[in-house]
Amino acid sequence: MEGYPLDPIAIAIGPLQVHWYGLIIGFGIALGFYLAVKEGDRLGLPKDTFADLLIWAIPIAIISARIYYVLFEWGYYSQHPGDIIKIWNGGIAIHGALIGAVTTTIVFSKMKHISFWKLADIAAPSIILGQAIGRWGNFMNQEAHGGEVTRSFLENLHLPEFIINQMYIDGHYYHPTFLYESIWNFVGFILLLSLRKVNLKRGELFLSYVIWYSIGRFFIEGMRTDSLMLTDSLRIAQVISLVLLATAITILVIRRRQKKEQLPYNSAVNE
């Protein structure tokens, strides 16, 4: 029996509305920030490094994520310009956020004379954890789902009732692709924490994140029905995932073949 979907609005005081989408993404950012700061302290990063970085990286990442999404949905937003700022309704692309965050980190690292790879390595587990948590914001908005399925299919996945009910949209049940990607990212988070103990070369933890996330995103994106499209049959996220995957592997191989000695992950920040 179909249940009622969850209310996407967490708090409503008169005209003021606080959406679960924003709260969940905010929680993911806060938790990721906490973990990055703890690891940065362990590895000797200057105090407040990540606080100073996030002051710039978070707003730039959100803006670039929205710009990325709006550009590829310009057919709609050109007719509804007032909706461009309504990010609480969803529509921020993680690849756009990564472009903004990585660019900001590159500039920041040069200004602070800290290795970009060092910052990226420390942040990698936090990033993928934030992505895992953030997908539940999509869940609350009933977006980022896959194709139509039956209720029995969802029940056979042994999903809790509240997820099954939330996947009932406009009279049909859908693949919970938000959940598939969230689980993939949580597994990636655990994997990256484990790789810290292997003491990879500097930069390889971040490249491992890019490889892991890109593989999962490529396959899960193929199941979704709300993808940003480059052509009628070509999904933008899949193309970007393949480009990032190939780039990360290439950089990894080139750096491994270089005769120059690469510093290990646990090396001091000023080395």
C-alpha cells in the first residue's frame, strides 16, 4: 500500500522555509570539514588552514555547481530566470562543485605555499563522505532516481518502508539511484580511510577518490532518468566521469614512472 512522501520542508515559520535538502548538504559539509581538520592537525597543517580554505571553497563550489547545472538546462532557465537562484529545489551538479572547489584549492595552495596534493589528499575522504550524505537531500526532494520499477522489486531489496514510499512518484515506483550512489560513496569513504594506512605517495589518495567516484557515477548515472544531457543519448555526467577516470589514471601512472622521488602521504606538510 502506498504511503505518503516525506515533506521536503524541515521548518516553516511564516514565509521562511528551511528545506531538508539544504540541511542535509550542510551536515555533510560540516562533518567532512571536521574530519579534514582532525587529519590536518595530525599531519601538521597550519591551524585554521581548512577553515580559511572553506570560506572561499564552499560558496564558490555552490555557485559553480549551480552555474554548471543551469547552463546544461538553459532551455528551461532561459524561460524561467526567477528559478535560477532556487537551489533549495535541487539542481546543483557535483561535477560543477568539484570544478569550483579544486580551482579554489589550487589558488589557495599557491597563496599559502602548501602542496595542493597534500590538501587534496586530506580532503578526499571528506569529499566523498559529503557526497554520500548529500544524496539523501536528493531523496528528500524525490529526485536523482532511476527508471520505473515495481513495488515488489523495491521490497525484494529489503528497503525500509520510508524509502519505498518516497520512491513512489506520480503514481509509479522508481529505482532509488540516490541510494545506490550513496552506498557506493560510503564504501569509497571507508576505502580511502584504509588507504591512508598504506601510506601512498602524495596525491594518490585524491586520485584514488577520483577513480572510485568516477567508476560508480558512470554506471549509476546510466540508470537515472533526470540526467543532464549533452545529446539525446549522451549523458554529460558519464562523459565527465570517463574523462576524469582517464585523467586520474594517466596522472597516477606518469607520477609513478617519474624518477623524481614522490613524498609519502604521511610526510610533513612543509616537506
